[in-house]
Amino acid sequence: MEKKKQRIGLYICHCGGNISDYVNVEEIGKLMQKEDGVLISKDVMFTCADSNQKDMIQDIREKNLDAIVVASCSPKLHLHTFQEVAKRAGLNPSNYVQVNIREQCSWPHSDKPKDATMKAVGLIQAGVKRVAYSESLENIEVEVKSTVLVVGAGISGMRSSIELARLGYEVYLVEKESVVGGHVAELEQVFMSGQNGKKIINDLYEQVKSYSNITLFTNAVMENVSGSIGNFSVDVRIKPREEISGQKEETLTLHAGAVLVATGFDPYQPKEGEYGYGTMPSVVTLPEFNEMIRNNPGKLVHNSRQIRKVSFIYCVGNRQNKGENKYCSRHCCTSTIHTSIQIREKYKDITSFHLYRDIRTYGKQEVLFEKSSRQGDIYIRFDEKEPPQIEQQGKKTLIRVTDYLTEKRELELEADLVVLVTGMEARKDSTDISAKFKIPIGNDKFFNEIHPKLKPVETVIKGVFIGGSCQGPKNITESVQSSLAATAKINALLGSGKIQLAPIIARVNQDACTWCGKCAEVCDYDSLVKTTAANREVALVNRATCAGCGICAPVCPENAIDLAQYTDSEIESMIDGFMMEIDPGEIGKAEAAVEKEVLQMREYPQMWKNILSTLNGGKKTIPEMAEELNEKKELVTYHVMTMNRYGAVVPAGMDEDEEYYYYSIKN
Amino acid sequence: MSKVNPYFAKEMKKLGGTEFNACFNCGTCTATCTLAEKDNAFPRKLIRYSILGLEDDIKSSIEPWLCYYCGDCSDSCPRQADPGNIVMAVRRFLITSYDWTRISGLLFRSLAAYIVAFSLLLLGIIGAYTADIFTKEEWVHYGHYFEMIAIGSVFLVILLPNIIRMWYFTVARKKVKFNIKVYFRELKTLFIHMFSQKRALECDDSKENRTWWLEHLLLVIGYLSLLFTTVFLNWFATGSIFIIVMGYIFSAMIFVVTFDFMMKKFRKKTQRSTTLHYSDWFFIIWLFLMGVSAFAVRLFIDLDLLQNNFWLYLFHLTVLVQWALIIVPFGKWTHFLYRSFAMYFSAILEAPENARK
Amino acid sequence: MSDTKSSPRILVFSTDTISDPGIDQAGQRKIHYSPSVYVISLPCSSGIKPRWIMHAFEQGFDGVFIAADGIECSYNHKCAEYTNNIIVETQQMMKDKNINPKRIRMAALCSVCAEPFVNHMENFSRILVELEN
């Protein structure tokens, strides 16, 4: 363990008044100067300001500080800022601790300024104690290959491969089907451009072929995945193509610095009998209906019957309150309405019923909804509790539905075709892929990013990115957006050939370790392995793959594992810091003075009487009154202004220097 | 269980309801309408009925008659679905469904039918005049008789059965207990509304609306009074100065107000005057022509010019015949009658439970 | 100061990416809670050592609250289960030291759960006060 830090610099931020209005930062600054190990303790108007950053660097260099603490806002805002300050001053950024006295002190306790000040003292003490135990940690540097493995050759995977190839990376594009294009290739017309899906895919395919640094594998499935960021190694089994005889199955091992998973979605497949699917010939799914439209150029015919009335039932297999698929697939409303406009244009004499739960044609897609209603499509809203009932009566297909838009009226309608609007589901093999790459998946079996807003395409597995609808339902635009975002992240990661990993990882005290294997058992990343040191079996942490969650630390029966920056001494010293009894001393006095002033302000009737008696028919300036009353000028000003507003006194010209107003009693 | 009829919307379009499909069920129209109540989402529910084709529900609605088309709903509709317009179309649909002869259905759905009917009557009069069967005095004399007979028979043969049908659709089908006393007591509502049109004032408080109500009321009063003056006091043949002056005033009231209405409709100044069906134009123009021609005929009589300008009387008679045989029994005129009866019926329906026993 | 003394002192363990932002939000929205609540933020709640919790009780904390990520945890899909194991283990240690196991609590808290956090603090304080009496 490193030496305890003895030359600590502490900076306490006013944040304008965001902190200092409620927390007495000046007094805390003075108080903390007496604290053990603290060399500098200052209160600063804005610690994040450039000028203060410069002062901090100067302090670190001149006073040879070995650790710094800034008590200001949440670390989410400025941890990085001050780590950089430390770095610029030649101090290891790990010897920096940020104390949150704004979001977790001055703001939530703005109702109790005195208590807020006392809490801030505790928080700052904890920060000072913690930083004393901080260790200088070095980032972990890993060399990376400039090769990218893209899993899935749908529109997202292909677009990303092209961009990566353009940036000069070697790209392996792996597709499990025998053809590229995924679901986009199935669409006859894509909203809003009106392009043909197959054409889009063909164009992309031509581009993919034109890059010599893209290698496309079709009929290929992932087998074993090993390695970590910078050097993944993935076994890909390539099945022989049926149309080419004599081809043999082979397995290749591909090496890649990063992986982009863009495996897309499966359309929800209704269960046998769900809304009559599979049992009634007139019930089909939306993808099946789209295929029907593709294959029927002149008249829309199904089972040798001309279709004049189509009824769409929305949210099938989606937004299930009781089922697994709680999410909304977000593309299907637009898709369905687009289809209903398409069939109206293509077949003219056709009526669409939309049995929906909510219409979500968000963004620019809203125009479709209006167009569809204006063309005479009939919208009927049902509730999940009362789903439409479908019944076959001879040749007729009848639908019974409770319409929530019409006084919950029970309606009966006749349709020639019932189209189930099925949403998206995670790929059947997503669990399998998740297990291979260790990408976390949700209950819905879609892959999970680190943070939906702040890190939307990164996974906790360093070097593995996700794009497109494998992450959750997305439309084509959104899919391509996310996969291109991932592409940019991959470029940023692999661009320099080397990467720096944060040093927050688990560490094993091999002297204490007796290798029971519990740590390896709980680790989701296989980062703990058995090794031999000094002839003993002990655990070893893979520094490149460790995610730094710390799950292994509490399970160790020997307490031989800790997480860097979260060691026992650091955390326990924080707890000590919170609870350390402090002498309110100066802070108490200052607080009492403020309180007295406030009380005086409140006792205005007495103060008013005093002011009025000094005026006594004549006129006086505020400094004169203050002197006579032996009160602070500010206090007198406050009362005179108030009395003026209420009409007790009036201004009566200025003094000779034109510096102050005279006031006199109003008659 | 109500059966959805997707083709009904086309029917409504013929009757002038053109934009209602754009509705996305926000309910703003209901929020702005003073007729809407807790259990009565008017006019939104009429739009739903029209879209879904729930004919029976439309037929049993009384509210379209209570609406004076202030236009608030159409003004505030975020989708420009023009809810006020669909209420007007529903009224036309109701007129055609109450009419047992089905002739109004034909006339409301086809402009051609309207023109043919008008032309036939015109040709009939021209034919009769050229055939020279009546002297000029006889023309005026029989013209007066025609008026009396037409009023009586149109009312007995067409309007009375239609009102009974209206009662059947709107009241009887609702299976409320029948109590003759309530029917007598509420008769006052019928007459109060018929002669005051005061429901219109409840729509909104604006100056514009009050002006409109006053004009509309003047028109109703003027029309009824002129009817009384010509039919029962025989205005064209009377010698009483009082009656003559009254006739002038009443006919002037008609053509002044209708002229103002026409101008407003031309300029499309208010929501009320923006979307009009051809039946509305026929109604207002013929009312105007009737007022002007009656005024002119009496003036010519007083100036002793009629004998030499008999075409004027023939013109007046043509307008009158077309009015009495087409517009009154099968055209927009009926809205006057149905609206008053709607007030009456809704008062009966709203009568407290115990009063109905 | 009287407030700090009378209201129970609670140590909260939060997580850097999810529950700590939730607690920050209570501050941002100026929703008040007891100033005797102190927060330590960690990468993941499954990394809390029972000895830290015991240390907190020894130092005078009245209760320990774990603001976990539940199923939202981006590190481990079994995070909630392991965090729970830690609590069970700690409660055993607490019993040995005669500390009421009710003094430790866990709940899932999301990154915008400002009100739920404040409610948890109020309820927990109430429970801790009841335990005192």
C-alpha cells in the first residue's frame, strides 16, 4: 500500500451562490485548514473556472501537493475536469477525489442551511480521508488490431462495414443467412423515400463488393469467442452452399480489434390460434401481407377471393402487460399505415380498418396517419383487456371489438382479410450470441447498452458495440443511425493502434488468496483465472477484460480482493469522515451572527420606530441614521427601503456630494 | 352489437359532410360545444357514428337539431375535420330519413333532381299561362287558393307523418315510459322555441352570435307573419291599409335579412357561412325571391301596374309554387319544424323520471 | 443542529451510473430529505463488502440503505441476487452483534427516481426511529 497522503489541497466551491447560499463554505475552508494532512484549504467562487484551474496547477507544483480534493458539484459533471487538472500539473489523476456538496448537500438541504453546513463538513472530511488513502494508478494500455468484425449483414451491418472500410479498417462481415439484406430486402416500398427495399440492399451489396478490405462470409455462424478488446478471436463456421456442390464446411478463426454486433430482430410469430392465426385462412401477419402485395400486381386476391376489406389488428405480441414483450416495437404503426396507403393506391377499391391500441406514428411519420384517415381508413381503438374476437362464419370473417372511441360500443365488422400487426422480437439466437460475447441482455432478450442516453451503442464488454435493432425495436433510419454511431466509436477506439483502459479493476492479494474459485464463479466476464504463484494456486485478474464492477470482492472468504479506488481503507475512512465529531466552533459563531441579523430584520416594528425617532421631523441619509442607531448600514438600508415602499418615509433630495439620498417622514 | 358499415361515409359525403374522416378523436369539438354533456359527447360522437356507419344511432339523435352551427367546433378542430359541417350533413341525412316519401333523399343527394323538379314546376306554370285557361283575376284568386291548399295538404300528407316518424326514431325507440301529461305540459317548449329560437343564444355570448340570432328570429317571425297575412288575411286582395302595411313590413323583413345572409355567405365571413350544400343556397335564395316578389306584387297592385306587368305575378307564383311544393316539404324548410319539435321531444326525454310515470 | 441529532443517520450506497444520478436529481429538483443521509457511490452494488456496512454501524450510523440497480444493472445480470446475498450475510453478522437486521434495507432506484429516493429515506427514517423507541 502506498504512503498516506500528507500534502492535500482542498478547494471548496461557492458555485456562485448555489452552494454558498446554504453552506458556509468560507468557514468550512478555514476549519479544514486544521485538518490532518491538509496543506491548502480554500473557498473559491467557481472552482471549475479557468483561473482557478490555473491556480490549482500552480499550487500543486509550488506546494508539491500529493493529492487534491474539490468539494463542488456532482462528479458526473466535473470529475474528468479536475482529473485533467491533476494530470496537467503532473499529479496522478487517481489522487483526486471529488466531493458532491451541491446535488447531495446544498440543494436538497436548502431548507436547513445550518444542517447543510454540518453535512458538508462531514462529506468534505470523508473526501479528505479518502484521498489520503488514494493510490497512484496507471491506465492500462492495450495494443489493438485495426480489424473489425461485423456480425450481421442487414442494412445496419452493411452500412457500417462500408464506412469502416472507407476509414481503412479490415472488415469481416459475417452473415448467418445465405443472402444479405435481412428484413429490409423484404419491403416493397420504404417510407419516406418510397424506394424499393431490395434495390437499397442491392446497391449496398455492390458497394460492399467494391471494397477489397471487406470480406463477406454468408452462411456463417459464430462458434467460439475468446480474447478481449484489441484482440478478439472468433471462430466462424461456414456452412456449404446448397447450390454449389462439393463445398465443404470449414471453420475459420478471425482476429479483430473490435466487434460490432448488428444481428437485427425476428418478427413476432403469433401462436397457433392467436387471433385465429394458423386456424383461419383469412388471418395473416403483416410481413405475410406485404409479401401478398408484392405478388399481386393487379388485384389483391387471397384464397381465390378478392380482398375489399382489410382489418389490421395492432400490437400483436407487443406491449403485453402480462406477457414477456412489454415494449412497443415503434416501427409497426408507421409500417401498417404506410401499407394501408399503399394498397389504396395500388388496388383502389379497398377499405382498411385499423384496430389499434395507440397510434405512434412519431416524428415526420405523423403525416402518414393523417393521410390514411383522410383517405377514409377507419380507426377503432381497443384495450388490451378486451382484445378483438375473430370468428369465421362460413366464408365470412367477423370481428367483434369494443370501441373505446365510441362509448365502449361493441362493434361487429366484416373483413375479407385480417392482418396481424406483429412487432419485433429479439433474434431467437440472441441469448446464444450474448453468451458468446458476454453482452448483457434484458428480460426481453434484446442486447443492453451501458446507458441508453449517454453510452447508447457501447456494451460493458470493452471493444464490443451494438447497432441496429438487436438492441431494441428501431426503424430503418434509427437502426442505421445507431450502427453508424457505433462505427464512429470503433474508429475512435482503434484509430491510434493503442488504447488506454481505466485503472478501476479488481486486484487480488495473492498472499492472502487460497483459490477457492468463488470469484471466478461470480464473474460474468471470465476475468478471474487460476494461476500459480510461489507454488500456490491463486487467482489472477485479466486486466483487459475486467469490467471493474467489484462483484468478486465481497464473495472472497479471505478478503483478498479489492477494487482499485474502492479499497477497504478508502471506503472505511469515508465512513469515519462522515461521522467524525467536529467542534462547530467558528462555524457556530458565524451562524449565530447571521441568525441574529435575520431576527433583527424580522423585528421590523421596533427598528422602524428607531428609524423614525432618529429622523424626528428632519432629514437624514442612511449612513447618518446607521451611525446614530449604531446599526449596520445594510440593515438600515433594508428597513428604509421597506418603509419607503410602504410609504412611511420619502426621499428628500440628495446630499451635497450627490452620494446619498436624504429621507424624511412622510406627512 | 352494432354493425360497422364502411360505405356509409360516402353517403355522408354526398350530403355535404366532406372532411370528417380527418378526425383523430381528440374531443376538442365536444370540449368547445355548449350542447355537450357528461354522457353526451356531442358532436364528436356523431362523427364516430358517421365514420363507423352506425345509421340507427344517427337516426335516433336529437342533438343535431339543437345545434345552430356557431362554428366553434370547426374553428378549434386541430385536424380541420369541420365537425360543424358534419352536423349539418347529419341534419340533411335526418331530413331524408324522416321523410316517408323518400323524395327528399333524392333531392338532397342530386342537384340534377333539384333542378329538374324546379324546372317542371316552372314549365307547368308557363304551360298553364300560355294555354290561357285562367283570366288574370282568376290567376291571383287561384294562386291564393293554391297557397291555402298547399299548406294544408303538405302539412297533413307529408310533414305530419314525418314528424311522427321523427318522434318514433328519437323518442319511441328509446323506450321511455309514455305519459300524455308530459306531452301536454311540454307543448309550451315547442311554441316558445318556435317563436323565439332562444336556444341559439345559449350557444355563445358573442355580439356576432346575438346579431345572428336576432336576424334569424326576424326571419322566422317575418316569414310566419307574411304567411299568415297572405293566406288568412289575403294581402293581395285586401283593402285594409293596416294589413297592407303589415304585409309590406313582413315581406321587407324577409328579403332584407335573407339578403344580408346571402352577402355573408358570399363573403364567407363566419364559420357558419363557409361550407354550404346546394340545398342551403336554394333555401336562402328562394326565401329572398319570395320576399322581394311578394313586396313587388303588392306594390304593383297599389300603383296599378300589375295588369300591364302580369309577368311579375307569374314570377311570384312560380317562386311560391316551387317553395311550397319542394323546399317546404322536402328541402331545408323542414329544419324549422324539426328543430322546434326536437326542442319539444328533448324536453319530454329530459322530463324527470317521476313526471313520466 | 438539533435536526441532525434527532433524525437517524443513514448511510446510502449508490451506483455511479444509475442510482447516484437518481439521488442527484432529488437535489437538482430541490426535493428535501434528511441532512443526516450520507451517500457513497460505487460502480455496482454487488461490490459492497459486509465489513463496510458493519464498520458504518460501529461508527454510529443508525441504518444502511443500498440503492441498487435491480435488473437495470449494466454489469451483471445477477446483480440483484448477489447484492441480496451480501445483505443476508451482513444481517447474520448484525445478529451476532445484536444489531436489528431491519437496520439494513435495499431497493432498486433508477436514474430519475428522485421522489422514490426521498420516500425511501422518509420511510426508512421512520422505521429507524421506531426501532429506537
